[in-house]
Amino acid sequence: MNKKNIRALGAIAMLLALAGCNNEMTPQSNMNSETVRKWVEASQDKAQAIAIVEAHMADDGVIYRPRYVGFGFTHDGYETGEMVVQTIVPESPASAVLQVGDKFISVRGVEVGPDTMERLDFRGKAGEAVEAVIVRDGESIEISVVRGTIESTITKADMLEWMREQDAEDWADENYTVHEVIGSGDVIYAWTQAVNTDETSGASVDVHTVSRFQFNADGQVVALANINESRFALEQMGYTITR
């Protein structure tokens, strides 16, 4: 067993301990475990993934997004080189400054474009102000946003909408493994591994993920969160973290 596998197993053990899981398996536990196994296996096909979410997630269920330091907004424009605000996280730094539809022109003097999208200075130390220029209703506006810790969730409906917008041909990982599904009662964990090739560097990016599924009494998923090796993924692609 290599070091990455040992780290992932350690993460699973820690999460199970925190959740207070025991070894007693009930019929409902077995059903929940089977649902999680079907869920993670279906994740590699767009149509199947959508179907599993529709069938097995409660209408009031939520997905916890990974925490990060930044502004707290989403955009779509990596292919076109245009950055237009699509959604804003409530109570985030962006919520006090930005509006949906705002278009970024520059960030700290760097013009927004297809060749600069990865270099824009949104992420970094919390509490630091970042100056930018946006266009709103045809008017150019200078803004300043102080980075903060972003914590947010999305609903089942939002998740399904995002899934339907994605490209089915670019959906699956190059190599995907379900290592283990474990848990008891209403909390089940899945340990998976994905290996892909970074288009820019050509590097093989190998990432383990531990996902936590919480079920209600009807066997529907009411909460889903995961921990993965996001920093390790960036390091494999050649990125570094500096101060």
C-alpha cells in the first residue's frame, strides 16, 4: 500500500470516529450503503449521475461546497476569456460589492482575457483588499473587495441544473476507482480515486476523495460533503503556494 492510500485510509478513520459510527449494520444501513455505492459508480456517466441524484437525494437536501479564501462568486468564461458574475454566495465579501451580470475588466491591473484567467488575483490571504474594475449597465466601476473565508451549500435543484449544463463527452475521469464504502445508520462514507491528465502540463493528476453521505429516515440523501486532495492536485500540475 502506498503513502497516498495510507493517508486516505487515515482520513476515513478520522471521519468515522468523529461521526460516532459503530460496527452495527441494520437493514437500513445496508440499503444506504448500497445507495452510496450506486451513487459513486454512477458519477462517471452524466445521464446516470443525474438520474441517481434525482432518485436518491431529498428535495431539501444540500451539498456542502469545499471552503476557500476568496470573493465568493461564480462565473463562466474560461473558454471565451470573459468573466461575468453568475452567482454570488450570500454573506460573502462579493455580496456587498458585486451583482449578477457584472463583467470584470481587470483585477489588480491585470486585464481579464483568455490568457490571464489563471493569473487573476482572487485567491490569497484572508483580510487582504483586492482592487478590480468591472462594467455594470455599461458603466466602468472601480471596486475593492476584501478576501474572506467562503462557506456555502447548494440545493438539489441547483446541483441538477449545473449537471445538465455540463458536456457529457468530457464528464468521466480517465481512471476512476471506488475503493471502499463504509459506515452505519444514517451516515455512510465513500473513498474514491480519480486519475486524469492535466491538459497544460501533461502531468498525471491522482486525487483521492472521501465523501460523507447523510440519510433521512426514508433513505434519501439530505447532506453530502467531501474532502479531497485539492492542494496535492495543484502540486502535481506544477502550481506552488507563495506568500
